[in-house]
Amino acid sequence: MKLKICFVIDTLTTGGAIKLTLDVVDKLDKSFLDISLISLFEIDSKKSLEHLLPKGVYFECLKLRDKITLSNIFKLYWFLRPFETVHSTLELANFYCSVVSFLFLGRKRFISTIHGIDGIFIDDPVLQGMLLKHQSKRYRFLMKRFQNILFKTYSKFIAVSDATKNFLINQRGINPDKIKTIYHGIDLKHIDRKVSSSNLEVSFEDKLKGHFVIGYVGRFTHGKGVMELLSSFKKLQTEHPNMFLLMVGDGDFVNEIKNEIEISGLNSNCKLINFIENHFAYYRLMDILVLPSYSEGIPIVLEEAMYLETIVLATRVGGIPELISDKSEGFLFEKGDFVDMRHIIKYLYSENQPNLNRIRKNARDKIINKFDLDKNMIAVQNAILK
């Protein structure tokens, strides 16, 4: 008889944590596992299911209400009764599952993969101000304090970086013996297949010839520093007119970015592209990928860019310093220090090619040796099941 395991996530949207969860589910050994995947909340687009859902996995969307309610908790409780192991990912899925874990009184095994610092803990006044507009004091108490008590019912936590492990110990109060750090990595074979089959408009590639292309791939939200990146690009572009900003993604700030591009007269030197599943060809157009995040775990976009030999520049936050050795596999700057970020971009703009080729090779080797999901799946599967 197969072991019944259920993966619980908030919803199916773009984002590294969800992508990594789906990749893990896809690669788990289904010869002895009966795997289900559930989304707590309504899915943004049913079309996304076509390429997101792993084969051979049962999927259901519970369509819970937005607010934390007893009816939501018991709906999840009844759904999880047949499963021996439950794996949760992301903030609300972790909260709901930890409550349900308490109700089962140890009769089931609950584990979680933690991808980074929960938003409510991020030390950023602007972000906290934005969150406070949508979060009641009751909600913040439940997620920040009560959650720590509920987490004690969990059997194990998988941290995607040592920085994430330290967060769990210091701010969530988790016993270190319950935490295992695993660098999951990315599906390199999948990327190779997608790169070989990807095509971009010739006219767009021709437009970028002769430009120094600064790239961004990811969500357009405050925590990613995208508006600050755009503001910095405006200053760089006045000094170096042949610089081009290519932004690939989606999120809350899409309209703000479009408006700023229009108002600043950057239409000819800045392009915003909606995120697509086969986005890998865009990395090859970039001289440098910039990720100016205020908080991260181990960002998948950095792993993808490094594997495809695109120079990366990112903030020294979360697990990023575990992924990138500064000036050896990429470049780092302190979060919020956009002056230093611009200095590094200008340095790369004028740097000799042989030095950058060495960095590209080091970065690709790092991903192949430490962040190949296929190589790391034995450790991931053992952590989930044992």
C-alpha cells in the first residue's frame, strides 16, 4: 500500500516557493507514494494549471474564505483525515496546517519547508506599513505569536538555507534538532529543454544590440525593490544612454512601473514583459541580472541566471550569500544601498570580459555542483518522509 501524503500551499501563483514545491512534488518517487496537492484559496487563472500541475498527482482547490475562521480550519481538518503525512508551504498554509496538527494530537506527521522569513517578521518600516493596512491586530498576533506555539506540534522543518534555519530558531523558537537545511536547487534538465525550444522575436533581439542590458526577473512587489531599481536605472541612463532595462514578471506594482516608465520618458530604453513559463531565453539577453530584494530565501531566478551564465548582482540578505560568493560567482550589495548598486553596475559596464567570463563559469559550476534538484532529491525525499 502506498504512503498517502498531502502537500498544502496557499494558492497556485508565480513565485519561487510555489515553483520549488511543484518541482519537488513532480520528482518524488510515486511508485510508493500516493500524492495529493491542495490549494487553500482560489486560483488566479485556471489556464496556469496546464503547465503547473505535476503529472500523477491529485489536485483540489478548497476555496477557503479570506479570513481565518473555524469553518476554514475544520474544512481542512476533514480533508486531511486520510493522509499519514502532511507537508505545508507558505505563511497561511503553515498556519492552517499547524492548527489542524494540534487537533490531530500527534496522530499524523506534519512537516514544512520554509523558504525565507515570513513577511510579518521582515524589518522594513515601509513593508510593515503596507501590511498593517490589510492585517488586523488579531491576525498579526495569530501569525507571529500563536503560530510559534502551534509549530511545536510539527515533526520536522526543512530550511532552504542556513539563514532560514537561523530565522526558525531565533524568531520562531523551533528546536534546532527539528530543522534540516537542504539546498533544493533547480531542474537543470528542464531548463536545458526550455532554452533549446525558446524563441524570441528577432526584432526585439535586434533592438537590444549595442545596449548594455540590465535585467530583472520576478514579482513586482515592494519587498523585491523593483521601484527602487527603476529609479536607479533612470539615473544610470542619463550617464549611459545605451543602457537598457528589461523587466520580466508580474505583481502588485505592474501599473506603477508602467506609469513611471511613461512619465520618465523611458519607453525606448525600458521594456516590461509579463512573466511566461518559458522565460529562460530572456536571461541570455541580459548583461547582468539584478535582484535588489529586502528579504529572500534562496531565489530561483538567481540560480537560473547563474546556470545560464548571466552575471548576477543581488542584495546580501537571507540565503543569497550562501548562493553567491561576492566577486567570485556574482556581486553583492547591502539591502537598500542603491548607490552602491549603481556603482557596481557602472563597474560591470566597463569591466574587461575575461574577468566576467571567470565569474560566469564559477557561477554555473556552483549551480551544477550544489543546486541541481535532481542530485539533491534523495536528501529532499528523505527529509520529507523520515
